[in-house]
Amino acid sequence: MTKQQELSTKHLLGIKYITASDINLIFDTAINFKEVINRPIKKVPSLRDVTIANLFFENSTRTKLSFELAEKRLSADVVNFSSSSSSVKKGETLLDTVNNILSMKVDMVVMRHPAPGAHFFLSNHIDANIINAGDGTHEHPTQALLDAFSMKERLGSLNNKNILIVGDIMHSRVALSNIFCLQKLGAKVKVCGPPTLIPKNLPSLGVEVEYDVNKALQWCDVANVLRIQLERQEIKYIPTLREYSQYYGISKQMLDSLDKEIVLMHPGPINRGVELSSDAADSHHSIILDQVENGVAIRMAVLYLLAAKRGVNKSEN
Ligand code: NCD
């Protein structure tokens, strides 16, 4: 069988809409880019003729920096937009904002938006490649790709591996994208968290639920720990963060007392002392900073492969 050379889609709207072969192609490409960003000269000219707009309608530190760095490492021209300082505050629609930006001849749009599905809406209206950098509580595909890539670096194949996602599953786009991505790669996925933060439809996605965090840690090869998304909770789903931490917080002592190796992950930002104790986050179990490094390589791979769909020169990496 010949190896897949290009992505099956023009946009990255969600992991749900790409195939396992797409994911493996992104990983193979990211391995090359990880080598590039560890060289003394970290830049390649692959996207020299491409202009990318980063449109952030929601707060972001890591994801925004990571995309911008990935774009600059590929020599793209980059423009940044953040809704807090824009005409959106004056009542402009999403389509008008984006059309104005595209009139400036932008080829690719990386967007974070609070409305689930905002990226689909745009993809029906504009010609640029669209990359979802997080749409509300829906998907965050590049985070799931970098998470799975980081797991693979540690475990080799993810086939039949036990992956646990702990925390606010209901409001987390990282959880949903991770579930889709890990299942496509053959892993078994379990979630753990307070019943009020576990969506009722999870069994229909083939995901098991474990409410006892110690049992869940015993079961898994990797624990991907998520933040409580307080900014998305219009009612109180848990009594207090202190109580959450008592029942679902993970400490180094809990990890050390397991009679096996475990890999600890977190997409950031960490609320130290809530979902993770500081000593767990900084322990030898943790690969949290590897995730951040891999994020740049993964985003370079996604941008490069989507630009190739536009016929942009892809000879030199
Ligand atoms: C995540 C996000 O924004 O969904 N963070 C990130 O992208 N690094 C998770 C979070 O906000 O908790």
C-alpha cells in the first residue's frame, strides 16, 4: 500500500472529520519539523508565499503563541487579531470581520471562537483554509493531535493502550477531541470526574466512566488531566474547588504509590493545587512541557499539509 501523501480535507475543523491516515501523516510530518525546531537555525522557507491570520475571539496564551511560532518557523507572513481590541466590540458580524481580513489576501485562517461550529459556518463562506484552534466546548483538534503525538513518543503505538481523561469532561473541547483522536488510533478511553461534569451521552461514543480516581489511575497508561472550565459554567456543578481537589485532585504521592509506570499530561493552563498538586505537575511522571514543545511541531505539520492542498511549494523541509 502506498503511503498517504496529502490530507483528505482542506480545513482542520475537528478530529471527527479527519481519518486515522490523516493523523498518521500529520505525525510523520511533525517528526521532521521537531527535528527542524531543534536545529540552531529553526526556520524553513516552506510557507514563504503564504499569509496566515490568527483570529482569537477567546483568550489564549499557549495555543496562540504556539501557532504564531509554528507559522514563523515556516516563514509565513502572519497577522494577529484579538477580539478584545477589535471592531467586534462595535457590533461587527463574524463574517464581516473575516471578509475584511480576507480582502487583505489572507490564505489561511487559524481561529478560536466561543461558538461551537463557528468554523463550519466560515468554511461555507470563504476560500481560505480554516484551522480550528478551539470552538467553545466543542473541539480543539491541534491540542488532541499534540497530546496523542506526545503519548506515542512515550508509549510507541497507542493501539490497545489505556488512556484516562480526568476533570471537567462536559465543558472541555480538549476532552472531546482527545476521545475522537485516541479512538481513531486504537486506544481505549475512560473518563473520570464528578457525575455533574460527565456528559450523559459518553457511552454512545464508546467511552467508559470511572468515578473513583484511584481505580482509574490504576487502570491507565496515561492520565490526561483537565482544568475545571469555570468560565463556561453558568450554574454551580461542584460545591467548591477545594472539595473537587479532595476527590479528583492528583498528587505525586498517588502516582508514586502505583505499582507501574504512568504518564501524566495536562493541556494547560494548570490550576496548581486544584486538579494537580504542584509536586505532581513537576514530577518525573509529567510530560507537560514535552506537550508544549510538540505543539509547535504538530501545528507546523498541520499548516504545511493544508498549505500543500493549496498547491504551495512543499519541496524543502
Ligand atoms: C485548553 C483550551 O483552551 O481549551 N488549553 C489550551 O488550549 N492550551 C484547555 C483549557 O483551557 O483548560
